[in-house]
Amino acid sequence: MKKLLLLSVLLIFACSDEDNSNSSSIEGKWNLTSEKYNGVDSNLNSCSLQSYMLLSEDGNGLYYIYYTDFPNDPQIEPCGLDDTFNVSSTFITDNTFSMSWNYDADDIEEGTAEINNNTLTFSSLYDGDSYVTTFTKE
């Protein structure tokens, strides 16, 4: 009976540790789901929603931005990869990271990324405006 109880306790802790590490892991593909600009929801079209971040275990990676000027008329301009830029992050605590989006050497957006289950929320101030960008892990 003691062996069964000990095995049950070990399984509970093993599963708990696994769940916690997966829920706060920054590694993976993060698909753009929403964005707020100065507290107002941005109207992201289906093309913009193809944007994503691909991050490695150390939190570094690339952000792929998809864009079109004519989302309702792909004959004029189809949706396509518009730009990529470097992303870097540093673990702070539990499920929180400092994060930088490096558009180029003189243009960096910095903020905090928080992971809650399969959702990453990046909050930043950039050029005097506040942004909250949300991603879902694939």
C-alpha cells in the first residue's frame, strides 16, 4: 500500500512539473491573434492574422509580418510576407519575460511578454503609444 501511495504522489508531481514547464515555455510558433493600440482593439484582417513569431528555447527568433493594402481584393495585391525582424527575450520569473522587437539597429520596441497557458501577451510602449499584442501557441 505504501508503494502505491508513493507512486501516486510521484506521478502527481511529475505531471504537475510537466504541465508548468509547457505552459510557460516561450519556445514554439506563436500566431498573432489580436492587437490593441492605446487601449483600442485594432481591426486585423485575415492577412495580418497570418503573422507569427517563431521562437527558440532561449527566447530568440524571428517575427514574420504578413500584409496587404487590399485585404478585400487579392487580385490587386495578394497577402504576402511583408517583413521579418529579430525578437529577443529574457526570462524574468515564472511566466514573464522581457522582450525586444528589433526592427533595425535604431528602432527597437521593448516590453514585457507574459505567457498564460497557450497565450503570449506582449505589452509595450513604442513611440509614446501603448500596444498589447496577443499570440496563440501553435
